[in-house]
Amino acid sequence: MSQGEPLASPFGDVIFAYTRADAIRDGTLVEIPADLCREAGIVVPVAVTASVWNLIDPGNLETMPGQSVNGRIWDLLWMLTCAVRSTRERHRSVVAFQCDFLMCSQAFSRTAIPEQKTATLRAVCGPGDQGEPVITIMFPWED
């Protein structure tokens, strides 16, 4: 091998790759607006899994006065920021935290009383598609 040639992978050619951009495009991940992230003190891109997004936008927010998607995103980002700041290990790539959400049953959304649901979540900071730092917020059992 001459100098300057890239090393060959010991595993051979890539057969299939599923990128973060693919996951955002197909809805497996939902990207959080960068302006909300910056407002909360987070300077890297943030996405949530589709199941976490269902807590943020359960589809019946109009039945819960005072609730909005942006407000619920802000609550999520604020709780993440507080958890990161309170951790003693400054260079952790995974942080567990909790966030409360008002939820109503979809079936009886007009008559149901909203109930508080505490979600235990996990934020993972890792490499994006180009190796840049990104954060993904998910439930503890998700990858």
C-alpha cells in the first residue's frame, strides 16, 4: 500500500448504512428546533425518538389548556440541561433524567382529566453522520 491510500476495512465494503438523517427523514427520530435548543443552553443538534415525541405531541394538546408543543419541548430541554449541570462527571456521554408531562387518554380526550406522567429518559451524546456531536433523547430501553 502506498502512502496516502486509505486503509481498507477489515470487514469489507459497507452493505447497508442507516444514518441519523435517514432516521429523521423516516420519522424514527424527530429533530428539535435549533433555536429552542440554543435558548435552553444546548449548542449541538438534538433529536428525540418517535416514542418520546408522542409525549411531547400526543395529538390532543388542544384539550389541555396551557399546553403547547414548544412549551413541552422547552420543559424537556430544561430538565435535560439541569440534569447535565448537576452531574458530577463532566465528560459523560449518557445522562438519565426525568420530565413530567400532562397526558389525557386519547379515547376520552374531551371528558378526561389530564394526569401528570413522569417519564424517565436517557440522553446520549454521540457522533452524528459526519462525526459531529449530537444528542438523542430516548426512553431507557431504546437504542
